[in-house]
Amino acid sequence: MIYAVDFDGTSVTHEYPETGQDIGAAPVLRRLVDNGHKLVLNTMRSGEDLDNAVKWFAENDIPLHGVGVTPGQRRWTSSPKTCADYYIDDAALGAPLTNVLRHNGVHTIYRGRPFIDWEKMEALLEKTGAFENLKHNDNDQLQG
């Protein structure tokens, strides 16, 4: 599956144009990739601000499948919308939000805009079966 992932308020706190604070996205996003999913960065950032967002993913060992568009989608559409199976965005209706930063067992109230609650997002992804290892399942099919 392809997940389009927003940056500000989704991967980090809202602090544009700066790179926001850690909100627990990195381990969950790495877990998606480790289970065979692909991530496309879907953000309004551009220029140097976009470069900083891409750098955040690289620094957190989260490979991106694409930035702004899904590779190959220009062959069949000229739409500017990122093509994905799922969209993780703090602006999405029903997205689990919080204003509590959790680091090493310490909880701090964040005074800015709410952001994705990655503990709840991870639980939601668990329910959808997102962490069933697609790579392992592909190997099983090839061997069986």
C-alpha cells in the first residue's frame, strides 16, 4: 500500500517554517516501511522548507517512495493530487489528535495546534492490518 503522509502537524509539531518537534511518528512510519508499505511525502512545503522535511525523513531512516507525487502517476494523470491508498494528515476528518508531547515517559502539554496522536494512529493501523508483513507474505506466495 502507498501512504501519503503530511509533515507539519502529522510527522512533527506545527512550527512551520521551522521543523517541528518529535511527536512519535518516526517509529510508526518506519514500521510501515519495514512491513512493505511505501510513503509519499504530501505537504504544502516547497523550496528549502521542503528540503528540510525530506531531510527529517532521511535523518529518521524513513525512506520516501516519492515527494508530492507517486512515482509513475504522471504517466496516467495530470492531477496535482498525490495518488495513495491512504492519507495520514492532521487535517483529515477523524484523525486522532492530541496536544500532549510524550518523551521518555514524560508528558508535556504543547501550546500550539494539535497534532497526530501516534499512539492512537498506530492502534488504528494495527486494526487495519497495516503491520502484517507484506514482504513476508510475498515470499510465502513465491515459495508456496
